[in-house]
Amino acid sequence: MDSPYTPQKAHKFTFGLWTLGNPGRDPFGEPTRKGYSPVEMVEALADTGAYGVNFHDNDLVPFGSSAQEQDRIVSEFKQALQRTGIAVPMATTNLFSQPVFKDGAFTSNDPGVRAFAYQKVLRSMDLGKEFGAETYVFWGGREGAEVDASKEADVAVSRMRDAINFFVEYSEDQGYGYKFALEAKPNEPRGDIYLPTTGAMLGFIATLDKPHLVGVNPEVAHEQISGLNFYHAVAQAFDAGKLFHIDLNGQKPGRFDQDLRFGQEDAKNAFFLVRLLEGKGYNGPRHFDAHALRTSDHADVLAFAKGCMRSYLILKEKAAQFDADPEVREIFAQIHAGDAGLESYLTGFTKDKATALKSRAFDPAALAAKPLPYERLDQRVFDILMGVA
Ligand code: GLT
Ligand code: MN
Ligand code: MN
């Protein structure tokens, strides 16, 4: 019988072709293994219960391929998807690997580079639609600077706006119906990347022509590099109705982009994240944007992929256990207690409510005296995570 940790398609676990495809290269060393090819990856994932794969244009069709090569690759890949029932829910464009994008794509000072980037995105949106992708991600890896004299940061942001507005209209004009998800990162590969956090992206989206079609794709590692609380960033995006996609992985704060297996670091933050996603009704893909360690061989890469999904499902079970735990419920009852009659004063301004609040006599000392046993509560989180009943 399947255990609760066995992935099912309904869990909507997805992986980028660049994840299992990663050959174990890093800035200091050569590849250590042969990465999974797109077809190999689809076949390997199909046996694990994963739902889908996502890709950049050039993960599937190498940069510079002829139209004939593209047709052959696309048709082989489509056959693999049909054989296995693996879906392609998201697509994106590689605007960072080629030398032409060394100083940015949409934010380049050169209109020729920007126009080439637009062409690449338009073609890549067509490619994604061929596979039924519904979400289109933008990660502006090279949209940044090391030398601030080289580009004006406000001009860079307005060029980003022009680009996203253009692609939203293209999607509408073609009847593609994409939803767009913007992914922030504070640095790497640039010294500083524009729009560095999920919060910055949310502010930017409000300035677009059709903000309802654009949300965010927060990544665990990218917020934690900045030392931010990923669970908080995702909660804000969810509250705003903007959590269109999510990149799950593991990361120690303050380091280079590690893209570790989901759950490998900071199990407590991952726990609150999974509790949010599962408890509040997020229904998009659970996408793993992570790489196996450089020490992994081909078989261990598959163990890494299974581990991402298993850890997610273990945390899902732990979240349910936490919410049903009698001691947790008792503490919740205590810390959420208060004068419920006041709630109606706290939403929906009226003159009467303001007047009543201004004249009401409060007892701040009594309010401050209520016990908040957060040591006990957090110990309970720890015990449950460690499997100590
Ligand atoms: C790249 C990056 C990821 C992005 C991918 C989508 S590309 O691997 O490190 O965080 O999500 O463009
Ligand atoms: Mn990512
Ligand atoms: Mn990353």
C-alpha cells in the first residue's frame, strides 16, 4: 500500500529540466556527471509520482538549433510526455547564459540586445504553449549591475515594466491565456539584481498595465540569501492573491545560491511554509528548483528528486499533526483568547467606531499580563518535527 509519503500526481510536484539535468558543474569545477536529458528525465520522474516538468527554451532546444533540429526535439519530447503522462505546467526563457545578455536582457542599454531578448521570449512563449504551459516565469538573472554608473536603476525598472507589459499583451493577443510569475533574487550572477525580493516584485506588479495577470514565483533560496523569512514572504504573496507559482529548495542564509534539496536546511521554516501552502488552499504546482549535490552520481540524482517530494509530504503530515495536537490546541486557545466583541471595531472604518475607540477605557496592564507561553509552543513544534510524541 502507498504510504502518505508516496507522491501522487494530485500533489502537483514538478521539476525544471535544468534540475535533474544539472551535470554537477559549479563556478570552480567541471561537470562531475552526465545530467539527465529531457527525455530521460521525464521517464525517470514518471515512475516517482511526479506531476510535471518545466523548462527554459534552451533546456529543451539548445541555443542556435536549426528549425529542423527544433522540430525533431519537440516531437521526441512530446512523445515522451504522452508515453508517461507527465505535464508541462510552466515555461520560461533563458535570458542569462549567452554572452549577448552579459549586461542584461530587458535592462540592457542597447536596444538591439533588448529587441533580441523580446524575440527570444516571444518564440519561447509559443514553444511553451505547444506543450500546454499555463504559467510563464520571468527570472531576470542578468538584470542587474556591478557598476551603478553603467545603468540608471529607475530606467532599468521602467524597461522591465515595458517588457512585461509587452508579453502580457502578446499572450492576450494570441489567446494564450498565460499567467505570469516574476521571480526575485538579490544577487548572483550579478552583483546586485534589480527588484531583489518578492516584496519588491509585489510593489512592481502594481505598476503594470494588467496587474491581475501577473504574480510572483518566490524561491526559498533567493529570500534566504537576503536573510529574510521565506514563509513570511510567501504568506504576503498569498494574501495578495499573487502566489502564482513557487520554487522550493534548501538554503543556508548569507551564502551563494545553494539550491539544495527541499528540507535539507531550516526544517522549521520549511514546515511553516508547507503548513501555509497546504492549510490555506494554494493549488498551483509545488515546483522544486534545486540541484543534487556535485558529489551525486546519476542514481543519487534520482534519490535527490524523490527526497524533495518525500520531505514535502513528511512536512505536510507534521503540519496536520501539529494542528490536531491537544497541547498545541490548548495553547492556541489561550493565546487567541480576548474580548471578541472588539473585533468588529477593527475592520471597516466608521466615524462611530473611531469615536468609540477614542473614548473607551482600556487596561493596558491587564492586557500585558496575559500569559504567552511561546517557549512551550515552540518546543512542541520541535518535538513534533523530531518525531518525539
Ligand atoms: C535558474 C535560476 C532559478 C530560476 C530559473 C528560471 S533559472 O536556474 O537559478 O532560480 O528559477 O529562470
Ligand atoms: Mn528559481
Ligand atoms: Mn536558486
